[in-house]
Amino acid sequence: MNYLKYTQYVYLVFGAYFIYDGFTKLNNPETETPWLSFMIAGLAVFMFFFRRKFAKKFDDRNKKS
């Protein structure tokens, strides 16, 4: 279960990708609205912090046992 410490960073990678995607869609007038990409990026960043807090809580619980 040591891999769970590192999988939370995948959310940051996805967040960075969708922010990049949103800005490229924002600068291209031919594409539709880029707001879906920005919302997915916000969700990915939120999931990073949520998973980080959950992993910390899980580690603290294992140290007490």
C-alpha cells in the first residue's frame, strides 16, 4: 500500500494538463468554451488535497495502532 503515497500526484499531473488544455482552447477562437477543462482541473487539484489529507490520516491511524 506504499504506492498510495505517490498516486496522489497523478491528480496534479491531470490538473496541469487540463489547465494547459483550457488555456489553449481559450486562445483558439474556433473551439467551444474551455470551461469544462478548467472545472476538471479544479476537481483534480481538489482531489489531490483530499487524497493527501486522507493518506495522512491513514498513516496517523496506523502509527497509533
